Amino acid sequence: MALTREQKQKIIEKLRKNLEHQKAMVFVSIAGLKTPELNELREKLKKDNGLLMVTKKTLAEKVFEEKEIDYHPRQAEGEFALVFAFEDPILPIKTCFNFSKEKENLKILGGYFENAVVKKEDIVMLAKIPTRKELISQFIASLKAPIVRFINIGSANLRSFIYLLGQIKSQ
């Protein structure tokens, strides 16, 4: 079904608005994904403060040209969609990557990260980076480890001393 000029203008405005507020963006092909699968992805992205926006390639390309983003959606195979990350730039990328492992029809084509177009391989690399929470917990564990070792060494010496006193008492 062809879109009217008003409908196209509304889509372009949404794209412009989302592009202004995004911290990262993933370009995906959704050819072959069924509506329930798309809705499942949308829900997962919503929890991560992300957004999946299915759009016509020509409209996306028009907005990309305005914003001087050097990516050409017309060259992409299949149906085109954008995944926007609004707060944490990595979480929606991770969600998208993990979903693409579950559903083979979702294909990552590339992305836009820190004001530069990045290749698919770079998006996959970003998806494999631990989340902020994981990094914080690893950092805390590394701070805690020497203290725990010190306490264990101290208690081992105390146990040895008590064992020695027990041996002396029994003689």
C-alpha cells in the first residue's frame, strides 16, 4: 500500500526526532520475521529504553542525507528497520544481537555509534562488551578479593594457633 505524502512526512519527522535523541543506532534487516517476533523484539528493546522502527529505505535515506550520515539503506537487502538506543548505547545493541542469534531472520547490517557509521563486525563487537552493571560488579569483586584473601590468611594462622594449643594441652 502506497503511503500518502502526509504519512511520509510524519514518518520523516519521527525519524528526525529519534535521530536527534539517539546515542546509538543499529541497521537491521527484518525480512522473514513474523509480527509476533517483531513485537517480542520491540518489548525487549522497550525494557532497555530502545526502539525498533520499521521504515521505508527511501525515507530513511532522505533523513540520513539531511543528518549527513553516510549510510545507504537502499543497498540493504530485505525489509529495513532501525533500532535506536536512547540511554545506554550498548544495551539495545546487545538485545538486538542476542535476538539475532535466536531468530536467524533478523540480520544486523551495521550501525551508527558515536557519530560514525560502523560495520556489522563492530556492532557485534560492541554487543559482546559487558554491560555497565557487569563491569561494576567485576570491579567490586576485584576490590574485594585481596581483603577476602587477607582474612582467610589471618584465620588460617588463628586456626593453626588453636590447633597447636590443643596439642600442647593434650600432652
